[in-house]
Amino acid sequence: MPIISGTTCYLLAYIITHIDLMVLRKKYPNYPRSYKSPLFPLPQIIGIAGMVYAFINNSPTPELRLNVFINVAIFIGVTAVFAFCWVKFKIKKNLFEPEAIEQAIKD
């Protein structure tokens, strides 16, 4: 069950990556890139749909599904608290404060 929970967290991270790609591609359409995804945004939408399907049907038995989702929620919650503390107290920035892409790349 821990492996299934870990792969489910990976699916969530990969879904967020696809969403980030779409947002950045729309927000900065002319920014130079080393690679552009062909047929944008079709592969990302298909990928997100497939990962959501895998996320929902991830456990070998229906009885384990709730346990997997609880483990994922605990891990995501702990990670969110850590990220909040890191941004607020270590980096000393406000949450959800936008940063220029040039500054993000430089850092």
C-alpha cells in the first residue's frame, strides 16, 4: 500500500506539472524555449485525463482505496505545511506572490 500511495502522489505532482506547462505557455507565449510540446494543449489534456483515471482507480481492491487516499492526504498535508514554513520563514516571501520569469530562472 505505501507504494501505491507514493505513485498516487507522483500522479498528483505530474498533473500539477501539466497544468503549470499550460499556464506558462499561455502566460509567456513568446518566451524562448528549448522544446515546445507538439499539438499543445492536446497531449497535456489527454495526459491529465489519463492520470485522473489512474488516480481514481489506483488500488488493487476497493477496500484499500480509502487507505491510499488517507495516506496521500497526510503526505500532501505534511508537504504543504513544510512548504508554507519554508516560503514564509526561510525565503521570507509572501505566499502566492508572483515572481517575474527572469528572476525565477536566475534563482
